[in-house]
Amino acid sequence: MAPALDCQQFDTIVDDIVGPLDALFMVARYGSGGLLRGPLGTIPLAMPLPQVRPPAERIAGEIVRRITSGELKPGDRIVEQALADEFQTSRGPVRDALQTLNARNWIELVPRQGARVARRDLAPTLETVLIGGSMLGLAFRFAIMKSGERELNDLVRKIQDVVRIGRARPADPATFGAAVREAGNFAVQLADNRCLDDVVGPVPQGALSSYIPVGVHGEQAMEDAVNLWVELATAVNLRDQLAAEMLGKAMTERAFRRILEQQLTGPD
């Protein structure tokens, strides 16, 4: 039997041998304990990897959830002490979470005023879109890789809801965006991969909530977006991981292009 690896030895393999990109695929069973399957073969773990997130990550994730759900709106103030009390922690992790979200344009840190939810109608940077698309694509790929028949059928039903709402006339971008968030966040949940957060934080959810719905104003834009979700449903039914990954990237990148077109020419 191969010797068990502790977490430090596992990190060494990831950092020094596999590299960050292959590591994303190596950890398809990350956090589940038992056997780790990847390019290096099957590795028995000494213990399950910890599932509990650090306070700063949990706080950042909850703020993102509240922003994407509409509980927090652009301009709303975020109070450090209130979050510290809610999560039963000091203000240090809260400040770390706010710094992370500020760097990713979820919030704005205003001198002498504190943190406020950032405007979401501004076009994201190309770099952010490329990262967001890559991570969203990986989320779809991991969802297919790791989920059973029942879970994937549930995902297909949520995708079908997106298509149905997108084909309704008149189309409602807000309702479409809500369906996109529900289907996409369900896929992220199925992916269940901490590396998606460890690498770039809550980017998959950001791609869903910010870029895609904003990019469907106009009949042609909506039709293009719906067609991508139809293709995604097909990819999930066929268990085509690579196609699902490419579609996740395409959703984000095409929405970004539409946002830029709107800025230059106005809506369709």
C-alpha cells in the first residue's frame, strides 16, 4: 500500500510537480477524503481535507450571495462590526474579506465612509472576464465529472428553465438573470471544488450574476445567450465535460462583448 500523504506533502505535489492548472483537475475529489484521483494516479489521503472555510472566505462568499440575490444593492453600506458580530469573529477577517471583494470590484472602499456595494453596470475588465469564463467553464466541467444521474438531471431541468424564460416574449432580462444564477450556482455547488475559490475567489458566481444578464439586453443578444444554454443542456445530457467547459467560457466572453457593444452603440 502506498504511504499516506499529509496535507503539507499534498501541497508540495501540487505546487512542485503537477502545477496550478493540472492541480485543478487532480483535485476533482478535493475535500472528500479517501482516495485522490488525478494525473499522478490514485493517492490515499491520511485524513479528509478540511471542509471548514476560513472566516474571511465565508464572509466574502456571503456578501457576494447577498449582492447577487439583490439583498444588497449598489451603494448599500457594509458595516464591519455588524458582520463581525454576525459571524462571531473579530474585525480582522471582515477587513480581509472586504479587501478581497474590493480587489474584485464587488465593493468599493471609500475613505472615511467605509465599504459600499459597487456599481454593477460598469463593464468588467477583459482580464476579469477571461478568468471568470475559465472558472465558470471549469465549474460546469467539474459538475459533470463529479455528479450522479439524479443531480445532473436536476441541473438539466434548471437549464431548461433558463431556456424557457429566455424564449418568452417579451423577454425579461432580470427574470432571465435570476434563472441563470440559479442554474449556474447549482452547477458551481455540484462542482464542489475549493480550488475554484482558492485560485480566484467567487468569480464563477460573479460571471453569472454580473456579466451574463447584463449582456442580454436586446432580442438578438437574448437569442444568442439562450442558444448557448441549449447547447449546455445537450452537453450535460451527453456528459460532455469539455463542451460544457467551452460553453461556460463562451457565455461570459460573449456577454462581455455585448456590454462593450452597448457602450459604443447603445442597446439593440
